[in-house]
Amino acid sequence: MVWVVPNVAVSTWFCVLICTLQFGSAWEMNAFILTLVALVANQALPVDVRLKGSVHEAFAWTGESRLPPECPKPPAALIESIPTVFPGVGAQWIPGYWDYDSEESAWTWTTGTWRFPPAGHVWISGYWREVRPNRWQRVTGLWTSGQAGPVRLTYTQPPAQQPRQSPPPRPARGDNPDLVNIPGEWAMMGDRLLWTAPRRLAFPGGRGWSTGKLSWTPAGPLPVSGHPDQGPSTRGWVYAPVRAEPGTTFEPTWIWTSKAWVEAAWRDPAGHYRLGDYHATGWLETGVVSAIDGMRQRGDPFLEAQLRQSAEPRDVEQALWVLRERNLGRLPLPPRQLTPDNMAGQGWIEQAKGDATPDLVSRTETKRGKVFLEQAELRRVGEKAIKRLPSTIVVPSN
């Protein structure tokens, strides 16, 4: 449990100092202090750091994009303070959003992310939309090619048939060690969708690739081309999710480590990575699968590069064994919440350490956050109004 204490606590303890001079007995003073401690505790706002939740969609996506599940109406957003440390010049702060945990029937906040953007791309914010009374779906955000000025998003008809994704080829002796498997994808050529077959590409020097996809929207598929990107270790920081009362103000501090990607990475049909305990049968029934199994079945340039950088082959095999033993109930499930008891030995998350975030960067990211809200509203209105496909809407870049 991590506590965010309001400023009222400062004035309360100041009162303790003043009133110390007013009481004649130690018993009276102790009773007074206990009363004030209870007052402060009642006004503290709990923020639970979770060891289970979705990875921010701006940090990485899987390439899949099926119809997202329907959820209850999301609550009011949490208020994220721009973190006081950042990974370096060029990183952008992209705010978080709510994610619904259907197993626990609870909302978890997918915390914002510091992200070094892919060259020549801008982030277009996602949004929640109401499908019918008290039933909502999330339309995901996406990276799209663009520079300064408005960005055009072109929607299309869904393909008549989805080509079968064949398993990626196994590395052969003498292969370039930098080769990673890129899944096949749909690409927009003029006003037509064309299928690009799977291939293998090399990304030396810590570079990487973001998989293309047909991003689901209520107006029709939105083609997102695969593109060169930052590698896993140079992409930025992805923060652990939290739970708190709507409207709570907090500063993100805990980030996922590479160990979490080796031991507890999952992928869902809507295109999100998830980290933590997703062993329950209900998740498997909705299409959530182990990310390592998904990588072996169809290729995953992000996870493959991550595992090459952070794990030995025996570590991956050990992670698969643990995964299956947990699924069979022969090993205990991992914790879902950061607590004082498991904090010392926790290898999945750590507190972010870096340069102090300059005031200029904080002001810039605050303005950018307002642009993201405007983008989300324009996308919502535009996608509701589209009548013919292919069709294009224009949103501001960030």
C-alpha cells in the first residue's frame, strides 16, 4: 500500500508541536497525538500499486485488434502528476487511462508512460465510448506517421478474409543474430488493403519494430503500418498500474522491469500486453494467451528483442515451465499488489531513477495532455459520423 498524504497533514503535525506546550501530563499528550494520527490517517488517500495490469498501449502493442469487450461505465480519471524524474531529453509523457479487470470486477488505472516516440510518428489518443446504456468499449490509441500539423486517419472496409499467420521460421545456423520475425500485416495502398507476408528483419544497435495492425474502431478498421521503433531498452518507461478512488492525485514512481516481461507477459485479443497473474480460466476463455507462446506461434518483434536483451534461453524455458505449473495449480500464483511484505524481494517493478524532469518539459507535457483530450473527442465525434468507407477524418498532431 502506498499512501499519498494531503497537505493537511503538515498543518496537523504543526498543531502537535504547538499543543505539546499546553498539556501538563504525558497521558494527555499521548491521547492527543493518537487522535491527530487517526485524523491524518482518515484523510490520507490510498493508492494501491498493482502487480497485475495492462501495459500502456503507447509503449507497445501486439498487432492484434479484435472487437474490445463491453464494460461498465469507467469512473472519473485519476490525476497524474508529471513524474519528477524522466528517462532523458526527447521523451514524451503520455497520460494513462482506465482498464477493466473482469475477473475482479474492478477498475485498474493503466498509468501513463514516458515514451521516446518512433521517428516521424505522432501519438493519437484513444477514448472510451458508450455502446448502450452503462455498456462501454475502449477504442485504442495508436502511433501514426505525421509531423507538425493535422494528421489524417483513413478508415477502410474490413478484409473479406484474414490470411493465416504461419509460425515464424526457427533460426538457422549462420543466421544474422539481429534478425527478428515480423508478422504479416495489412497495409493501405491508395484506397485498397494489401497483405504483406511475414518476413525477417535485422535491427542492430538497440533499434526495434512496432507491428502493424488493423486497429478496431466503431467506424471500421484503421490501418496502422508496421514501422521502425525504439528497442525495448531504449523505448522509455512503462509504469505499474494502480488502483485508487476516482479523482485521486498521485505521482507515478514504480516501473516494470525486464524480468516481468520474461516471467509474466500476456497478450489479449484487443492488442494489449498484460503483465502479472492472468492464470484464471476466465482470461484464457476470452483469448488471453502467454506472450511467449504467442511469439512462437506468429512472431513478436518487441518481445523477441526484449528476451534477447534480458534473458538467456534457459530463463525463457524456466518461465514457460513456471507458467504451466501455475496454470495446473501446482505452483502458487504471484502476488497482485505491492505490499511492505513483498517490496524488498520484488523483481517485477522498481522505483524509477533518472534525471530530474525540467520545468519546461513538465509544462510541455501538460499542454500535450490537453491535446490528447482534444484528439479523443474529435475521434469520437468523427468516427460516429462516418457513413462511407474508405473515409478520412483529421485530428491535431501532438
